[in-house]
Amino acid sequence: MKKRSVLFLVLIAVLLISLSVALLFFGGLGARSKDPLQSNQSGGQQTGQPSATPDPDDILRQNGSIPIPPSASDPKNASCGPLQVHILNVSQADAILIITPGNKTIMIDSGSHMKKNSSSYMLAYLKQSGIKRIDYLIATHYHEDHIGGMDDLFKSFDIGAVYDNGNCGNYSSAVQLSFEGYALSRNFTHVKTDMDLPADPCLDAARLIVAYDRPQGCWPSSKESSNENDNSILLRLAYRNASFLFAGDCEADCEAELVRQGTYLGSDFLKVGHHGSATSSTKPFLDAVGAAYYAISVDRIRSISDGYFHPRKESLSNIYEAGGFGSGLSKIFRTDLQGDISLVSDGDAIAIRTGTDATNCQLFSGYSSSDKSSYGPIPALAGSCK
Ligand SMILES: [Zn+2]
């Protein structure tokens, strides 16, 4: 009996050892088979950047010919996330939120109280985005559709540095005085000449641009402009290989002066000047920018009632020609057709999402300055409408 018991125990022990080895082997295979997936997931979370193979519908540019971005092992670059730009749908007005790669916030203009009270929409958007502080607030110029909602911003957010164009026209309406009243108690800078915005070391450029230098805080008499739109501050941002130009309401004289001075304007993306008016988006300016992607902040219905008839076919045609729309390399986005326009870039690719979708035919519809009763596709592009 003892020998049988010993043999039985030995047999049990052999079976247990075999079972353990088998479990370890198959269990180990299972763990190894998960490693690549786990590795990929953690890698994506660490970078916090758009996928290397983004959705084709969202990606507007994937330029494989440009240099590879600096190594993420560089501490400066490792801490730099994506650049976000949000062109808010604020009717016939401007309000643009920028979140820099180093997580600073820049706000260009503030919507309006007069145009559908769009500043309230802006406020809701910012709060929903989790914005608590605006590090840099830029008032492009002293018109209500750009500074009308500034009081809402000052009341609702911690505001850092404020930049304006110096109020050259000495405007004194309630909304203008209100803005200056708030701004004067902050770190307030009048942009008298081109200057860098000290926004974020992750950015390769953050340049505030004015068409006319104003050493005395206002226009030199020889270049005096009675058009406040031409006093607009422009902002050009560059992040690695992706660049963005925001043109305020800069019109033809402003555009021509920037081109004459040779101001560097080259950008992949252009926030079109002055809501797509026929007095902006001149061909030489668009050629100097050379953008592939365009956004127009406009409210066609409101613009009709205001008598502006934006966007105009003339400017849309110029953008079409400059951007080579139809080649598949460029697109125009409009807030009135597509709602909020959000761009995200890792410094190479630029992904754009909009609130709604629209056809290219709609995108190229506008009024002709010679026929304000018309609205429809640009005749030269009618063939592209299906
Ligand atoms: Zn405007």
C-alpha cells in the first residue's frame, strides 16, 4: 500500500507540474499578445496628438514632403500638445478662440450684442470648452461686431494681457468706452507696429501685424486711414509646419499696404478679412498668403438685412482662384453654412471639423456687388454644382 501511495503521489505531482507549466505557457502567450495593443494605447495617450491616420473627411492637409517635426524627446517639444483654433458661429461678427500647444488661451474679438446677441453664444461655447482664463485678448479694431461682447468676457473670465489698435479714431460709443474701461485696468498694450505676442514657447511664431506703423499711437498723417477696418490687427501663428493668419476686417488698402511692405503673410489657413466683403480678399493679398484653407465668419441673412450682402461673389471668386478650389487641395468654410469651425493641428496635419456639412455649391454662393438681388453659385463655378 505504501508503494502504491508513493506512486500515486508522484503521479499527482507530475500532473500538477505539467498543468502549471501549461498554464504559465498559455497565460504568458495571452499577456504577450496584449502587449502591442497596450503599448499603442499608452503611446497615443502620451502624445495627446491626432492619430497618424486621421479620418479622411476631417483631414485637410497631410503634407508628407515637409521636414519631420523636432523629436519629442526634446523637453520643449514633449510638453507641446496640439494647437486648436475655433472660429465661432457668432453671426455677422468675429470671435475666435485659440488654445496654444502649451495650453495658453488667445481670444480674438468677442462677438456682438447687436448681431443676434452672439456674445452670449460665445460665452456658452467658452464655458462648455472649460475655459477659465483668457491669457491674451486681442481687439482687432473698434467696431461693435468685434468688441461688442468684451464686457461679457471681462465679467466672466480671468483676463491676462489685452491688445488693441490704439483706438485711432477716438471712438467713444458706450461699447467702446466700456471695453477701454475694462482694458485699462489690465496689462494693456496698444499695437503700434508689428510685434510678437509672447504667448507660448511651443509656437514658432505669434506675430501681431498692423498695416500702418503708429509711432505716436495713431496713424502718421501721410498714411491716415479713415477706414477703421484697415486699422485691424492681424495675427499670424506658426506651429512647426502649420501656419494660420487671422485678418480681422483688413480691407483692400490694408491688404495692399501689407503686400507693399513685404510683410510675411504665408500661411496654410486664412481667416478671411471682413466677413467676405468685396472690398477684401484682393488677389495680391491672397497670393501673398497662399492659403489652402479658408474660413469666413459671416451671417448671410443678417448681412442682407444690414445691406452688406456678405459674402460677395467677387471675394469668393478670388479665393477660389487663389486656393485652387476644385483641385481637391483647398476648401472654404463658412460659419453661416457650417456653424462653428474647429481646427486642430499637431504642427503638420490640420484637421477641421464643422458643426454641419455643406456642399461645395453652397460654399461658392454669394452676392454680386452689381446685382444685390442675386444669390447663388458663382457662374464660373456652376459646372461644379451637381
Ligand atoms: Zn467686422
